[in-house]
Amino acid sequence: MPAKPLRAGLVVAIVDPTSLLGRDVRAVLSERAFPASKVLLFHTGTADGLLTEDEDEPAFSAPLTPDALETSKIAFLCGGAADTAAFLETRIDDGCLAVDLSGLRAGGAFARPSDPSSLSPLPEGSLFLTYDPVAAVLAEAALAVGRIARVAAATAAVDRPASELGKGALDELFHQAISLAQFRPVPKEIFETQAAFNAFYPADTDAWDARVAEDFRALAGGIPLSLLSVRAGVFHGHLLRLELRTEGPAPPAAAVRTVLREAGGFDEADPDSLSGPVESAGRDETLVLSVASSGSSVRLGLAADHLRRAGAIMAVRLAEQAVAERGLLPDA
């Protein structure tokens, strides 16, 4: 089990570190200098240990047994929802705070990092559930506009990229594109259809739309959201179109651009060139592609790089706040 020292601090666990989400969490921990003395790696799905890679060096990932987290103070659950739920059913009372990023909807308390101006305390308990990062981005935009106009309702259309499904999906999408160029049958093991150069409605569409709408309402202070999503044949980058309906006249587009910029999580696209999800690659900020205002409607075109990273940042910020509130560090 790897025990690479980062700095004096806590023992941290990452479950399924080789998933794309697990890699993002590991990167964010390093970037934000999270106070970890050791990072332990665990995996679901097999009872055997695995030799994996951590920061380009060989590392051992241990099976996630019921008592696996008892030596850790903070754990990030980055695997699939089914495997995570199965582990939690057998998990012992280990004293570790687990932050779930798998999409579970029950078993713990939903939590979000406090705005520095509000300092709202986190819930009690040893398991934090996290909101969908798509809902977080949409809610952040709605709350920003809400500073200058009362928002009554919202409608959004979201193109979901292949990167949501992990490296295997990215590989299959690449091979589909190559196969189509060579007039050969396309592999369909993950997507179950031709995803390359296509858009379709996967089996989880209704459930995903409902979950994001529910999370948006919780994050945006009760504003209802109607959501329409598709799986788009792109490798990375969510494309989000959001209409906010206001009570009374909508604010001018220039004022909307200003409040989005002041919110801190948005950045303007180059006004002299057409932009889309490709231009958001590698950026933490949500890219504002277009802003239109008329009548009682504000319409936003937004692009965000793979939103796993947004979820990873949210999870690490939750852990940072929990460390401070619960006095988990020896000198806290």
C-alpha cells in the first residue's frame, strides 16, 4: 500500500484511483496542497491487490475490505455507484470521513463547501454525498444572475461527453471514429450504439436529468429546472444552454456578463472567434460562449471541460472545510 509523504498531516484514502475521477482527485489534492501525510489507494471489484501507478511511479492498490478505511481520516470514493454502495453496506464504524463522488443518493448527508461569506457548517456524519457537478455549474450561473434579477424558473439543454464514462469509453469513441473512416463496423461494447459523430439518448437519460434537476433546485434555492440532455459524440467538454426566466424584465446582457465575471467561476470566450467545448479544454472555469437577454428571459451558452474535475474540486474543498471544523489535524 503506498505511503508517499506529501507533507505533515492526515492519512487520506482514494478508492479506485485509476478511474478518471480518481486521477482528478489526486491531482487536486496535490494542487491545493491538501494536508496529507500519506495517500492510501484502494480498489473495488476484485479481492486481489493491484499494481498500479501513482504520479508516474509504481504503486500498490489494496482491495476495499469493510475495514479498509480505519487508518484513514479522509477518504474519497471515486468508483462506480454500485460498487460503492456494496462497500458501504459492509463498512465498519471506522472513524473516517468518506466523501462520495460516485453519485449515490442515499446513506449519507448531501454537503457542499460553504461560501467564504456565509460560513455555513457542514452536516454531521461519516459520509458526505456530493451534488452533480453539472447541477453545480448551472446553479452557479443562476445564482449569479439572481443577484441582479429574481429568477423564477430555468430550462437547460446539456450535451454529455464520452469522458463521463471513463477511459474505456474514450478509447471506444476513438476506435469508432477510425472504423468509420475506414468503412469498418464500429465497436459498441460500452456505448451500445455508434457514438462517434452522433448524439443519442442513453438508458440513464431520464434518471440523470431528474437527478441534476433535483440537485440544481437544492443548490439554487428552490428554482425549478427543466432539463433535456443527450450523449454527444465528443471526447471532452460539456455544452450547456441555459435559459433563466425572470420575474419582470430581464437584465441587459452586459450586466449579466458582469455578474458572471464577478462570480469567479466563469471566463469569457474570445469575442473575435467562434468558441465551443474545445476551447474549454484544460480550464477550471466555465467558458461563457454567448449571452442574450430579451423580455423576461436570459439565455446563456456555456462550455465546461470534463466536469469530473469540478466534482473533484468540490470534494476536496469539502474535505478541507471538514478538517478545519472537526479539528482533524493535530494542531487544528
